[in-house]
Amino acid sequence: MEVITAVKGFKDILPEETGRWHYVENIAREIFSRFGFKEIRLPVLEKTDLFKRGIGEATDIVEKEMYTFLDRGDEYLTLRPEATASVIRAYLEHSLYNAESVTRLFTIGPMFRRERPQKGRFRQFHQIDVELLGLDDPRADAEVILMLMHFLTTVGLSKVSLELNSLGCSACRPTFRTVITEFLQGKEEGLCEDCKRRLGSNPLRVFDCKSRECQEIIADAPHLSEFLCGDCQSHFGDVTSALTEFEIPYQINPRMVRGLDYYTKTAFEVTTEHLGSQNAVAGGGRYDRLVQELGGPDTPGIGFAIGFERLIALLEGADFSATPTPDLFVASLGDAAQKMAFVLCNSLRRKGIHAEQDFSAKSLKSQMKKANRLNCAYTLILGDREIEEKKAELRDMKAGTQQTLSLDNLDQSILKLIKER
RNA sequence: GUGGGUGUAGCUCAAAUGGUCAGAGUGCCGGGUUGUGGCCCCGGAGGUUGAGGGUUCAAGUCCCUUCACUCACCCCA
């Protein structure tokens, strides 16, 4: 019989790794709630149209990376490739905007994109996603970025850099778009295949194309910053000066465009040099049109997503072991001792003690070996001899001492000893 | 979707130019020693060398196909 393996790009998170996950999740929950964000849990499956409308039909994600299928032959469903669209969907579906004018939400969970797996990129991956809805104030941008950076440093990341750009709004971006389209006209031949295609759908993407020929062509192109409207300019200025005030280092990257259509104004990315070519740890931006695009009231928003696996990959070295170290190991030899150990262990567990035993009734030596490997604080030795003498030997592994306990009220005396430790 | 790399015991890896090459370490199991455990010593189980085909007297080693993993492009978190 052949063993069935996991689907390509879908990873198991093994017990030895879950400690890191808990560590990161705990810090996220604590910090985000301190900034007023509440957790929301969302389904992983959504109607395909949500992402087509939300992310944009012309994006790579929607064009070729989604897990989409026909459900019972009547509706197209998609495993969510990102969280923002789902958050907005829930926000609208439950009219959360009516409860309060500003809504701060975060969610943690798996996302799905059918890409070729590589270092730092999987088909199922996890994001920590934060969304702040109902504020167009630049302080909201600054606050969200501040929180992100604070979170990252608290978790223990130091060698990351923050890049910023303003993508303009519905007033100034279209102007810039026509400027770029005109600029690129007559230069199509030099562009890579992807950019030729992008020319019609999303010419701004040529900016962050990595091919050399495209970069040479676009190098002389005007920057979006020159075409920002007054509102966008002052907004971006307020964001950057707030970050400076908080002493958060950043770099303005005028070529950063981002691959999701919904971003407006502030866009940002946190990168590192230690992840191979998948250098983005977190990314986000403002999306003042998205809520309306999804059929809701005109509501501004800003948010970001952190790549959980990528973040964890940067945490190498530290000890986040989730392996519990038991209080007590009960080594037992013989049927009577096995039975007694079984009852004792489970009795102690129900009283709050982490007790372990070995069902296999192997040699005492191997049981002791196991107790040692598990790093148990105490070991209780129960053998035929001990039962006959109505006594058991308890060793304090750390202190190197041992004592004899009566079998009467054994669990009580052990409980007392461990609690007193 | 396009390239490159790799596939030998549970894990980490050895096996010059094809010819005792199917091994070591570690882990696991058992035994010895020990203050019934940690160190040390002895023994044991475990691999159709990813799969299929081909060349050859002979293939883990060469060729083809396929699969898996991996890195990079692309894109993104």
C-alpha cells in the first residue's frame, strides 16, 4: 500500500514547530488588542465573484492563482487567496459599520494560491491580517504602520526595512495612468511579454517588473509622485512625518506598485534580505474604493497582511519548543504495577499534574531512559518488589535525591510533593 | 506556466573511472556495566538504492521516461 502524501505546496506544521506559531499568535493578539483591534474568524471558502471584484480581474492572483471550482454545478467558489476581501464581505454582510463608525479588525488563518512552491512560498500559507475601516485620516495609516513595526520588533525581527509609496487616488491615478500609457507607446517592442500584456490592463505594473529591459525603459518615465493631487500629497506627507515622529525608519520607493488593484494612496511593504527571493514579510496599504466596489457604503480603509511562515522562518535559532515537560514519569514493571500506574497517572492528570507512563511494559531501563528523555522532574518506580512491600520509590531527577512512599494515598502524597516544589 | 539541482535505512549522509557497495553515524529495540536512568560496551531489527524501461557479462553508478522534493524566474505575504 502506498502512503498518501499531502498535496503539493500544502505543509504540515509539526509539533516541534507549533511552539513558534503560538508564540507569534500570542504576541499578535496582545499587541493588536492594545491598539483596539478585535479578532474576526472567517471562512476559507468564498464566492469567486468576491475576489474578482475585490482583487481585480486583471491581477495575477485572480488570473491564474486561485483555487476555483464549480460547486454542485451551480456556483463558482474559491479558496480565499487573501483576507481583505473576506473581511470587507463580513463587514458589509453584518453591517458592522452601523455599530460604530470606525472598525478595527484582525484575523489569522490560511490562504491559498496555486503558485509553484519555493522557499517562503507555499500553496497554502498563513497570514495575519489587519484592517482598519472608516478612517481616511493619515494618522490611521501611520498608526497601522506603527503597530505593524512594533509587532515585528516585539516578535524579534530586527533586520527588516519598511518601504513606502503613494499610489494616488481615483482623482490623480487615472491621469498618471494615461501619462504612462503615452510614455510607453512606441516602446512596446522593448518590453517583456508580461509587460506588453499589462500595457492594456495595468500599465503601472511595468514599474515593478523585474526584467532589465523593462526597468531601463521605465527608468526615464515620470514618477507618480509628480502627479499626485494636492490631497494625496498632503496625506502622504502627514503619514511620513508621523512615522518620523515615532522614529520609525522608512524608505520611499517610488517604483512600488503592488499587485492588488484595490490599493490607493499609502502603500507599504516590509522586506528582509534573509528570505531568499521571497523577501516580503508584510505588505499592505490604503484602499479607499474597495468597500464601495464590493457594494457597500463609501468607506475608506487601510490594512496589511503578514506572511506567517516567512515571519517564522526569520525566527530561527531561538527556542520555542512546545514540548511539554512532564512533572512525573511512572515506570512500572509487571501487570499489577502497570495497572496501578495507569490509574495513578490518570488520577494525577485530573488533579493538574502532567504524568506520563509507558504502556509497552518494556524493561525498566528503557522506561527510565524515556523518563530522562522527556526531562521529567520526578520518576516513580513501581515494580513487583515495590508492590509486594507496599512502597514505591520516588526520585527527584533534578535534585538527584530519592525517597520511599507508601502505596496508601500515593496520589495524594505525590500531588503534595509536586505542588510544593 | 518556464528553467536549474537533488532523489541510497525513521533522520543526516558514504559508496574513484559501471564489477562483494548496499555501508557509517544517529535514532529505535534488546543485553552488559551502573546507586534499576544519563556515560561507556555488546548485539538486533530496518533499504526491491523514488518508480518504470533500456544499454551491458555486470548499474545506486550510464541513457530515456515518469514522479517527488528543492531553488530560481514570474508574482506576492
